[in-house]
Amino acid sequence: MPDQMFQLANLVIMAAYAAITVAIVVPVTRAGQLRSNKLATATALIFFSCAVGHGLHALGALLAAVGAPAGHGVHAQATGWFWASAIWDAFTGAVAVYYWTLRRGYGVLLGPGAIYVDPFTRLRLDEADARERAAQDVAEAHRATLATVVEHSDDAIIGLTPDGTVTAWNGGAVRLFGYTAEEMLGRPATMLADEAGAGQQYATLARIRDGERSIAYEARRVGRDGAPVDVSLVITPIHDQAGTVIGVSVVARDITAAKENAERQQAVQERTQQAQRMESLGNLAGGVAHDFNNILAIIGNYTEFAIEETADLPGVQADLIQVRTAVERATNLTRQLLTFTRGDAIQPRNVALNPALAEIRAMLERTIGEHITLVTVPSAAPLTVHADPGQLQQVLLNLAINARDAMPEGGTLVLEANAADLDGHELNMQPPLPAGRYARLLISDTGEGMPPEVVARIFEPFFTTKPCGKGTGLGLATVYGIVTEAGGSVNLYSEPGVGTTFRIYLPLVDAPGDPEQETARPVAPRRGEGRVVLVVEDEVALSRIITRILTENDYWVVTAPDGRQALAQFDQHGCDLLLTDVIMPEMSGPRLAELLTERRPGLPVIYMSGYSNGLLGSTHVLDGDITFIEKPFTAAELLHKLAATHREPVS
């Protein structure tokens, strides 16, 4: 039994070594290296000699087992096989020494594919390779799809290092900010923000580095053209396998239009609430006025009775006359209340504004005082409105008297009449008006002006800023009631320390037999054709509206909130036309225009202001030959004004 086990073991080892020999010889032969690759040949010889050696051992064991009983001849034959095996083992050892001598000078046996693989195993390996390649192709396709989605996203998707250097910049970022990827990669993200925005960025990145998972907030950034961009930002960290922050992902979405819409909706809501508040106050005041008139009638009549019956008591009569005077004052007060609440009888008819303006001027010249300079600017064309002449006169007198009281040290009062086109989207119109052409009365002063909190309540009944006993608080409420009764609206612009302008809008009517009242069909304004307009306006909401109007009409807009930044924007971008507010902090619009025209002679300039042109001209804020547009203006008015200044770019 042991001999059989020995024989079987040698046969198994022989087969294994023979297989290894084939696995080496086949690829070496296919590679044409059977003679040149000595290391491979020596390796094959080792396994071949070992296979033959174990075969000889097995054969010797077989002969010994078969020939043992037969006698000396067979034993001598087995002994011969033993020596043959021993000699072959010595040969194997010599080959092994030769192999290790060569092995020291070779790095590899043959290289990839040096070991022979049988067809079945090769098939399985090829299938495994195919599955791996398919998985890699799917992963690569997924990455390509994801990269395409990121590149074509409307949102700006930006990669940053933890310290804020840009490492990725998709197409959405190009469209949002105007910079190409080549211009931004490797640059700090702070170039998209002003000083305050840069500080906010540093603080946000520090929070991300300290471990916060996600930060969302809204901010204002600056595009390549210098225009402000309102964005919502989502900042998230990028970690490696160890959890270390190696980058930052930023997703920015443009919310400029959404904020403009929200601001417009808020303005509409405020105007609606103001109208509702005025209506409620009007109903209350009207009810009080009617009831109060009844009480005054009783007091007045009994006072007259008492005066008649006390003819022989002059002291008593003097007291009763004081009572009668107070009743007359109270009667006038209730009459104003009824006018404000539209409860008084009115007799509207067609009224020409220029003659009405002349009448008011004649009245004011006798009463307004020598310390006030009175200027009237009638309309170039006849204007007719349908209103009660007495009430229209009352409106102008109330506003003129308020303007006089606002200028105790003297100043200028300007009364103007002209026509205006409204598009129905004007802000701060009380109440709002539909689109159309209207007559406009402007009453402007250079008085003390009013802060925003006073302007917000100026038309409320019984609200006054005058000292006790010098104002009832019904003058402007009455103006509001008269104007709205005539189907019109009031716009107020005021700035503390500068002055106030009231604009009264009334529907125009065609006077009988007056062909001049016919209005010409509006002509579409000329488009911008890529001209660069530098808009200088410190009111953010208005700057956005102007930017939107001009951009949609093929102008390239660069904005600045004040004169200093306007000069910087001009140095960076230049412009074909300057559209600037007149009165601004630090530097006025005329001063800015003066500095820019020194740098670029012949630069067209359009001034805009909430004050009337008549007021600004009379106070020498502006020269008489300038191009001017009044706030609030419509999109068509602005575009026509710009089109009138179109010229070839100056050098």
C-alpha cells in the first residue's frame, strides 16, 4: 500500500509540473522568445526536469512492485532505473542553479500574458473583463450625463477651494455673471462681490471649514458689466474619504426678476391698503361731518336768537359773537370734510388748465409774500379737464399755501401744467391709474421737504405737521378727495432739506370745437442697437426698472448708485450716453456730467429727477438747454428721450 501511494503521488506531481511547463513554453513560443529568453527557457526546463524526475520515480516504484518476486534480474533492472532517476535529479539541480543565476538579471519572466491559460479559463476571464469594461462605460456615461446637466443648468454651479478660489465654472455661471470659465478659473470668488459681499463670503467659507453642512442665503453680486445681480446661494462642503473638506460647491440662482416682482406686488399691496384706509377714514369723516353739521345748525341758530334778544347787553353779545365765529370756523371745517369724502355737491364742467393757472397766479401774487419767488409754466398746448372749477382752484391754493408755509425763510414756488402718458405701472400713485394720456399739474417748492414716514401719512385726515392751532390736517386730505372724485391721482416726491413736488394727474377731455386736443398716435421708439448707457440712480428699485426697460430694448446698461462709483464704471466700461439723477449724495448729477464730459467731450447726458424741470431751472440747479425727464416716467417716455439723443459714438 505505501508503494502504491508513493507511485500515485509521483504521477500527480509529474502531471502538475508538465502543465506548468506547457503554461510557460506556449506563450514564450508565441512571443518568439524560445531562444532569446533564457530565463523563460530555464524555468521551463526546471519544471520539465521535475516532471520527468517524478515520472522516473513512479516508474521505478512500479517496476519494483511488479518485479520483486521474480528474482535478481528484475531487481537489477529496477536498480538501473534508480540510477537513471538519480542522474536526472542531478540534471534538474544543475538547471535550477542556472535559473537562479539568470534570475538576478531579469525583472519579469515575460510580461503580461506570460502564463498560459486554457481556453475555458480564458473565456471566463474575458467575460469578467467585459463586465468590468461595461461597468466602467456605464459609470463614464453617467459622469458625462451629469457633466452635461451641470453645464447646461440655468443655475450657476461653481466649485471653490476651501479658501475661495474658483475651480469649476459652468455655463449657467457664464450666463449669470458674464465671465467665461477661462476668466474665472484660478481667480478668487470675491471679485464677484463688493466689499460687504466679500466679507460675507469669507465668513461663510469659514463656517463651512468649521464643519457646517449647508448654508443658504440671499446676496447681491456684481456681473462683468458692473450691473448688480440678486442671487440666492446654497453653499455645501466637498469632503474626501477621510472627511476632510477639500472643496466647496456653490449653487447660485438669479432672483433679480423675482425680487422686482415681489417689490412691485408689495407696492401694489401698499397702494391697495392705502386706498382702503383712505376709504375707511373717508366714511368715518363723512359720517362725523354730517352729524356735526346738524349740531352746528342748532348751536348757530340759538346763538343768533340770543344775539337778537340781548341787544341791551353788549358784553353778552360780544361773547355770543365769539361763539358765532367759532361756529363759522367749524362749518368751514365740516365743509372740507365733506369735500374730502366726496359728500359735498360738486358741479363739474370742462376746465382749461392754462387760464386756471393764470387765475391762481393772480391770487397768489397778492397773498404769498415777497420772500417767495412765484414761477408759472403753462402748457405748450391747450389742456382741458372735466372737474369742478372751484374745487380745482381749492386744490391749487391748498398746495400753494402748504408750499409757502414750508419756506418760512423764502424760496421758489413753481406751478406747471403739461400732458403725460402713463403705462399703468407707475409706483407711488394714489390711487393707481390705468394707462393713458393725462393732464398733469405740478406744484414744486424749495422748502423743508418731508421724511418718508411723514410722506406715508400725508393724505390722512387730521394728520398735520404744523404747530397746534395752525393746521387742521384736512388740507391735503381734501386735495386727495377732490382729485380722486375727478378720476385723477396724486404723486408726491419729497426730500428733507431739498423740497417737495406734488403731481396732480387728471383725465384729459376734448374741448368742443378744439381740434388741438387730438393727440397724435404714438410712434414706437428707436431701439438701442447695443449702445452703452451709464445709469446713475441711488434708488435701487428704480435703477432695476430702468435697467430692465433699457436691456429689453437692445441697450447695454452699466449702473452705479452714486457719482464716485459712476466715474469708476466709466473708466472700466465707458458709455455712449449718461442717464443720471440730478440730486444725489456727495456728488450731484450736473457735477458728474461735467467730469465725464471733460474725459469724453460731446457725451450725451439726460437728467432725471422727482422735481419738476421748472423748479430745477428756476433755482439754477439745471441749465435751460439740458435734456430732462421727470420721475415718474413711463417706459415709452424714457425710450423716446434716449432715442432723441442717439448719435454716432463720440471718440
